[in-house]
Amino acid sequence: NQVLEMFDHAYSNYMDHAYPADELMPLTCRGRVRGQEPSRGDVDDALGKFSLTLIDTLDTLVVLNKTKEFEEAVKKVIKDVNLDNDIVVSVFETNIRVLGGLLGGHSVAIMLKEKGEYMQWYNGELLHMAKELGYKLLPAFNTTSGLPYPRVNLKFGVRHPEARTGTETDTCTACAGTLILEFAALSRFTGTAIFEEYARKALDFIWEKRQRSSNLVGVTINIHTGDWVRKDSGVGAGIDSYYEYLLKAYVLLGDDSFLERFNTHYDAIMRYISQPPLLLDVHIHKPMLNARTWMDSLLAFFPGLQVLKGDIRPAIETHEMLYQVIKKHNFLPEAFTTDFRVHWAQHPLRPEFAESTYFLYKATGDPYYLEVGKTLIENLNKYARVPCGFAAMKDVRTGSHEDRMDSFFLAEMFKYLYLLFADKEDMIFDIEDYIFTTEAHLLPLWLSTTNQTISKKNTTTEYTELDDSNFDWTCPNTQILFPNDPMFAQSIREPLKNVVDKSCPRGVSRAEESLGSGPKPPLRARDFMASNPEHLEILKKMGVSLIHLKDGRVQLVQHAVQAASSLDAEDGLRFMQEMIELSSQQQKEQQLPPRAVQIVSHPFFGRVVLTAGPAQFGMDLSKHKSGTRGFVATIKPYNGCSEITNPEAVKEKIALMQRGQCMFAEKARNIQKAGAIGGIVIDDNEGSSSDTAPLFQMAGDGKNTDDITIPMLFLFNKEGNIILDAIREYEAVEVLLSDKAKDRATIFKGKMIPNYIIDSNLEMENIDQKLSENDSHKQNSEEASSASQDVGAVSEEPEEGDSSDTTDPDSVSPAHMDSDSVTLSDQDSSVPGADEAPAPEPACTQGDDQPQEQKTETESDSKANWDNKVQPMESILADWNEDIEAFEMMEKDEL
């Protein structure tokens, strides 16, 4: 019932405030129309002016037993949605969200019609729209390889001047490999074979281009030549749903070749990428070498796929690790390091973890997973719920929001949460008759025997090197997996229960004789000291030489041929990669983390949190845990550059002022003199937003700023307007300035809260209980990492309209990098990275039995593998430049 109420809150706000726009903007209570909002880059490629959220939500309505709403929604789609728009969209996103949404809607519509109560008027209209859209996507496949272009113009296709697309050379593996379910279903539903043929051809091409020795695929591929552009491989962003669709294509279509391919890839994943409970990216041509030191949140789908495969143990392990990260940060950060620190702090309400939770509960029947689902529901209500829907988290550390509610939140999150808690009698149809696409759309399993336009011949090449004895040709029946051992899942989770909280920075636990002192992990960049003779000796062994430059910097150069062994050369390569990351993070070291502005007055009551830039002067909010709370007032003059003429309105309030015409510190002194208890500077650049512009910190004026004692924060224009609009509508607006958003039970402790807040916000139903639990909530929220976000500094106020003083952290290059060297500032002391704020950690010794430092069979045998293969130095050298390019590219990666 709680899931249903939450769904209604999100869906009704979309229909009331956004429809027919593609998405709801929950902070500003309006629809996101492409071209009318600041561009968010590739994220906007999902928007095609085709009421994306409504189409994506169709079959969710039926799963949640909202058949009347479904009938109305289908009529709206048929009547209002136009697919013939002159707009460039992502082939991948349009396929999984729109084509999948139309097919899922059609699947449940014909099911309801057959039952005889609803949809009696329906005559395949959604399927006709799906076929129209399928034909609009086909021009993207006009390549010699059969891999589709990443984007297509809905009206003009590709490669025509008016199409504004067709010049791309690269696409991601998931983008080209996540088509077969929707395209095959379209062919089976309509009897038109061309869609399934094109999707199969793309899959065949990726299979042929896999790295033959490792059986892995890279992240990005050239659509014309088939060359791998990015040679790192994992199960997260860029590859994830390619693996998912191979296994599910076998389930839906019954073609053995898809299962053979999946089994081959899965064997490689478990051999190289899986390092329980972690899943770490590796290089496809050097799979023993980790390609990055962090994981992205999209890999959270993988435990669910392992359940479908029938490999339950590693699924339980990885899921438990992810759950502990969520308990630490309330949500899964978009990326996090191997020692569980925040790498990218956003969380766009992704559903993959809920998906895996549902499938693990189905497989084990363990009520633990119901508790996990309850935690997800509570966190969504507590931290993401806003008056106009649910807002994505801009930063899980501060609790600040982004004006974004993606369509997949309605399409997937509520579907999986409802199914997790639903009993069979809560469902109006049997969910086991359907398979889920990657967007959780429902395709009926009877399609496997309908309109079989493709002959089921085994096109997969014969294998000699692969031992297939571990692979069954059927999935295990979960009802007989755990009949005698209800504690099975718990026994696997138990050793991992403290893996996040008690984690030590990860080392490679490979035994290596070093200076006669027994096994030691290789030297890590963060521990390196240029004045330590022992460290210099280790560098020499790894083929790394150190040069002191005249300007005081240190340059490191690696020549693999000078390493003592192949294994040492590999350690040297890893060390150089870490040093590249570390040297680029040095520039962020002194920067302050973002702050939060929380609107606590009616009707927001703490449910809207805005990302704010800090100041290098005034009160440090991180040292005042309660923050500064007060009503806001607009000052006169609005720019705050002279004596305040309305001090009576500003006294004991938080002053709002406009950026421009004088220094930030001067504004602060003027409002402090007028009696303000804090200040918020609002950007004067119309339309600026923290969604699209890098945050910065307000610098002083070059003089001593100790006289400024009030807190000062900076809001971009869009976020500032949310407060200004609230003032126009409600007059008295109260805000809380803090280092991170506060639990609402903390904010309102000991105060009367209106009944309608309790009614409208489910997680506050038992407010007395919440208040009594306040201390534990606060403790939990403060466990979140206080690491800093990329925040540039602005040293002075610009003239009107001049924004040239903002420093884009993404434009700051890493350390100067030759093809085989890295230069950094004097590195005589250990430097924490931007996401590694100092925090007390348990001592780690070589003998610590840390689960995350246990190695799989792959790593423990790595020395044997090197020796057996007799890897010559020439091959290491041949790959050297390639690896460095990959590392540099990964440094610039964004999901």
C-alpha cells in the first residue's frame, strides 16, 4: 500500500504538472521540454517530445492493478503522442523506453482484453505505433558492420543534412547490444522479420569482435570498423544490458546460440571481473589488470541477472556489499571506490538495486530482502520525496536535490518494489508468463513460438578452449534450491556484514617476496614518499625512474623493459595509473564540499534541498552541525554592494542578494552590519543551474576576512528562483543552511507538525517514534562521507553577465602526461584524493582477514598464469601506449 501511495504521488504530479512533456521537473513543478531547458548533454537524448514518462509507465499501471488509469493512459498515448518529430534521440534509450513501453503496454492490453473486463475497444493501436517507431529507428542500422548509429532523427533518419546526425563513429556495447528483445518481439507480434534480423546482425558483429583470448568486450566500439575504442571491460555502464540481453534472448527466443555466448562471457566475467564481493573493470587484452579503482551504480543489476543464471552465491555477496554502501550513504552513489568512498556523488533514483533485491527474494524466500526493500522505501520518502514528486539526489553526501525525475523511476522502481511485497492474490495476472526487458517492460513468453521468422540455427563458432561442463542448459528451479536450508543466504552474507564500515584501502593481496620480509602488497601511489629509499628501490624494481625537475616537481617515467619481471611491470603500470589519478586530485585537495539549502517552512517542511556553493570566509557550516536557520528576506539594494537600506527587514534573517558589481566579501560585510544571520547570493546569469554548470566556492577579497562571522552560500539562478518563487507564493519562507540536509525529524524535534504533513508523508506516520529515533538517524546520516565535490574557486565578483571567473573542474587537466611519464607536485607526503577526506579507519595489517582483500582463483593464480604464458617484454611494450591512453580517457569518464 505504501508503494502504491508513492507511485500515485509521482504519477499524479507528472500528469498534473508535466504531461505531455517527456519528464517532470519535481522541484519547479513543470515539465521538461527539450530545447526549453539548459542542455544536459547526452542525458537529454532520451527526450523526443513523445510523452516519454507516460509511455514508460504504461505496463507499470497494470502491474500495480490500476487498470482504469491504464485504460485512460493508453487513450492519451493514442490520441496525443506524435512520433514524427524533427528531433535527434538516442537509439538505445528510445528502444528500451519508448519501443519497449509501447510493446509492454500492448502485451498487457491484449491480456486485459482477453480477460473480458477492460480494453474491449483496443485494436492493437499501441502495436501500430511501435511498428511506426521501429521503422523510424531502422535508418540507424545503415552501416557496413550492422551496428547502429548511436542517434537518429525521428523525422529525417541519419546522414541527411537536416537529420543533424550520422557523423558519429563510436557507440557503446550496450547501445548496440540491447535491441534484440524489443526488435524480436516487434517482429514476432507483427510478422515483419526485418527488425529481428537487424538486431541479430548487431549482436553477431559484437560477438565476432570480442577479445578472443579473454572472451571479454570493451565499452566503446567503432561502428564502421569494429575496432574497440575503449578497451576496459566490466558489467556496469556501457556494457551492462548487452550481457542481460544475451541470456534473456535465449529465454524469450529459445535460440541456443545466445546461451552459448552468454555462458562464454559469464565464464570470463567470473574469471577476471568478479572479485567477490566486488566487480572491477579490467582490460580486455590484459584481464589480470584492473582498469579503474571504482565501480559504477549500474552494475547493481548484475546480482539479479546472476539469479536468472542460477548462480546465487556471488549474487548474494555483491548485493550485500551494495546494500551496505546504501546504508552508509542512504542511496547508491553513481560511482564509489573499491574502499567504498564516494567517487561520483549523484543518484538519479536508479532502480537496478531494487531489481536485484526482488530477484534475490524470489530465489531465496529470505525475509531479509523484504527488510532491504523497506529501507529503500523509507529512504525514498525521507530524502527524495518533494511536494511535486520525487527528486534525484545531486549529492548523496549533502542530501541536495536535482530538478529531475527520470521516466525509469516510474517504469522500474515502483514495479520491482510492488512485486517484492505483493502476494499472488495482489496480482491480476501471472507475472511468470512474462520476461522483463532492461527497462522492466513485460514481453510474453509465448512469443517464442509465434511468427518464427528466423531459423534457429546455431551460428556460434565451435569452442575448443572453453570447458562448458559448468553450464546447465536450463535455469535451476528456485523452489528446490533451498528447501532444507532457510539460512542459506544468511550464511553467505554473514562474513560480509562489515565489509563497508570496516574496510581498509584495498591492496592487491598477492604474495610477493620483498626485501626478505615475507609477503607484501605492491606500493600504492597514495603511500609513496619520494624521500623514502625503500620506496625508490621498489620503483626501480617496477621499471619506474624518478627525476627531480628544476621547478621542484617530480617526474615519474616507466619503461616496462627495465622492470625486474612481468609481474613487476604490471605493478608499475598500476602504480602509474594511480599516480595519474592522485596528481589530478591534488588540485581539488583544498576545496570545500558543496553545502545544502533546505526549505523548512510550509508547504515544503524540509523536503526540498538545493545544492549551494560554499564560501572561503565566514562561518564554516561543517563545524556547526545544527546549521543556521531563519526566514529569508530580499535586501535593498539587491546587489548588496552598499549600505543596506532596509535593515529592519533583514535583521535576524537570512539575506537574499544578487551576484554582481562587487566582491562577495563586501556583500557579506554589508548584510552582517544590517543584522543578517546569514546570506545567500543568487546568480544573475539567467537560466544558470547546478544541473549544467560546475559549482564553485566564493573567495575572499584578498584582505583579512576574520571579521565575517555569518555563513554565506551561493545558488545558481534556477535554484535561487525556487526560493524567490516560494516567497511570491507563501511570503514567509524559512530555510536551513547546513553542510548536509537534515533529517526532518531532527528539524521539527519538539515542534508541532501539521496533520497534513503526516498524512502526505508516509515516513512520518509515527512521528513520536521518529523523534525518539532521532539520535540514531543523525548518527547514520553523519556516517556518510564528507568528501569534497569538484568545486572550483571564484576569486572576485564579475561585472554583470560575465561568468568567466568560474573555474570548470572538468577543464583542469590532470598532471602533465607524456606517453610514458607523469609529472606531479612534490609528492613527499601522502595526499588524500578529493573523495578521500581523512577519517578514522581501522588499522590494517597484512594478516587482516578482510573479505574484500580475499582473492579469487584468478588472482591467486596470476603468477602461474604469467609464467605459463611466457609473456615477452615486447608484448607489454606493445600495449603500453594503448594502456596509458585508456587510463587518460577513464580519468575523463562520465556515466
